[in-house]
Amino acid sequence: MSDVCVQDMATGRRRTNQVRHRPEDLDEWARSLHRRYGGPIAVALELSKGPIVSVLQKYDLFVLFPIDPSMLANHRKTFTPSGAKDDPTDAELALKLLLTHSEHFKPLHPQSVEMRTLMILVEQRRKLMHDRVRITNRLRNALKQYYPQTLEWFDHIDTPLFCDFVRRWPSLPQARRARRTTLETFFREHNMNRKALLQRRIQAIKSAMPLTKDEAVIVPYRLQALTLVAQLEVALESIKTYDEEIAALVPQHPDHRLFTVLPGAGPSLTPRLMVAFGEQRERYACAAEVQMYGGIAPVTKRSGQSTWIHWRWQCPTFLRQTFVEWAAQTIKKSYWAGLYYHQQRAKGCSHQAAVRALAFKWIRILYRCWKTRTPYDEARYLKALQNRGSPLLKMAETA
């Protein structure tokens, strides 16, 4: 159920009501507004995506204006310092904000189906990656309780090889009872053909000493380990499926050539960078807007003689992660990026601060490439730095 406040611009009269979150009720509400007011109709929302947005975007008469919830909350404090909150009041405040400060809000223009599909896919994939980390951490902890040898035998536990091994031999006594030929066949079926490594691993299995023989510990943690292995297998298979869907979708977009050539992007970060910029060139007037919206540009506060600079708290977290994670990959993939990172470190910046500074610089370059539809060229950029007499290259020559 959503609270709605509607103002008739001809008479200035307002009325509030509630609309149920059912397709039929939302459709009837939209049609009733069209019959009464015609179109277009401006709609202020505390959302930029979700079921309500998807429903309203079906109708050409609506022009949607997303309002950041934190902005609305701060506006509410102006009139209710006590902190009181009420949904009908919030709906009226959102309407007032849109009417009195319309220049600060941009209408929501949906991007192409391909871009919106890619946007959801990469975000969902990232959540699956978080699930994989969460499950592997719990699995590692469970195995440490009764079967820690498996963590020594394998370099990585988030692999089909590890999952198959634990599912087949979920305790040390079971693994030790397995025949040597059975173990050899198992590892070869998983493409582990290095003879020396194979023999060392089998010898370690046969000579391992149990951590405990207490069934009160072994039975529950073995069950937990098998449960987590099953969850991990589903997560790994789902990530693989998402990777295939994303890989098939990326080449269909004309902008993919701008991002596939970027150093360190790869199959994972290329689609995320495509989504970060989108396809609407009119959305950003300059690179600074991308830096601020993405949470890369710092925030400066001045009061009297004091100045305080801190990182941006309110921003799309996934977008900031995309820029920062990609910038970190370019340190070893781009000559100038590596020089810039080490320059920032030499100034006393932490690793994260240096990477954010590098991301800040990269966004300016990417924005120019994206705006002009020109693929990034490392040699061309280094030549431009040389022509400008960049101190970055001079520092490299001195070193």
C-alpha cells in the first residue's frame, strides 16, 4: 500500500489517498488520473527502480522524478524537528519538493532493454559473489571443527573439485579408507594430472591424523559441511550461468567496444563499467557529475577557519565499488596508472585512498572516451602526458 498526494495544478487543491500494490489497482489509479487530468503528469517517487517504477513506466502520461530518501528525510526535519514521520505527510513533502525545487530533479528516462537487463544481471551476479564468500567462510569454519586437513590439501575451497571431494568423503576416516586408485581416478577426472602433486596429496590423506574422535562434534559439523557444500555448488553454478548470460549480452550493445579495450577490465568489470556510464550521454554534463554520483569525489566542508574533507557517504554503493575495483586492476595493467598509484602512496596515502584517487582520474578519461565514443588508447594518452610535460612521467624518468 502506497500513500499518494495529488495536486490539481489548475485549482491548487490537493487530495491524499492510498493505492494498493496490485497491478489491477495501480492500472485503475493511472487510468483515473488520465481521465481526470489528461497528461503529462509529474510523479515524485522515493524510488528509481522497483515494481512501482516498472508499473508506472508503462504509461506515457507519467513523467517520473526520483527523490533521494535522505533528501526527503532532511527536508522533513525542517518542519518536524521532533523526528515524527508519517507516510501521507512524506507524500505531501515530496510533492512540495518537486514543485518548489524542480530544477534539482531530473526526470527518469528508461534506458534500452539490453542496458537495463545488463544492469540487473551484473548487480545480481555481485550478490551471488557475496553469497559465495559468505558460504565459503562458514564452510571453512565448519571444517576447522572436525576436518581441517581439507583446507591444507586444497588451495581454494570455492571450486567444484573441493565440493565434490567433501561431498564424497565428508570426514577424515572416510577419506583414509578410500583406495589409492580411487583417489587417483577422482583427481584425474577433475583434470588434476600433475603426478608429483597427486602423490603428495594422496600421501597426505593417508597419513593425516584426526583432530577429534568425538561424535558429538563430528556428526553435526559434518552435516553442516555437506549442507554448505550443496549451497556453494548452487552458487558456483549460478555464477557460471550469469557469466554466460552477461557475455552473450555485452556484444549486442554498440558501446561495448569502448570498454572491452580498457586495461584490467576483463569479462567481469567490462559490463559493470558499461552499466556505470549507461547509454544516455545527456545524463551527465561533465566528468565531475559522474565522480560525485559514483561516490568517488570527496566532500569538502568549511566552517570559519576549519576545513574538513571526507569521502561521500550517500552514493550508489555498487557503482562506487565498480570504479574502485577496476582502478585497482589497472595498477599493474596501465603504465601511467601504476606510476600514479605509487606517487599517491609516496605522499602518505593509504592503499584505498590511493586507489580512489586513481579512480577519480580514470573517470575523467573514461568520460571523455564515452562522450566522444572514442576507445581508450594507452599510447595516445601517454603521448599527451609527454606533450604536456606531465610531472608523472618526469618522476618515472628520475626513478
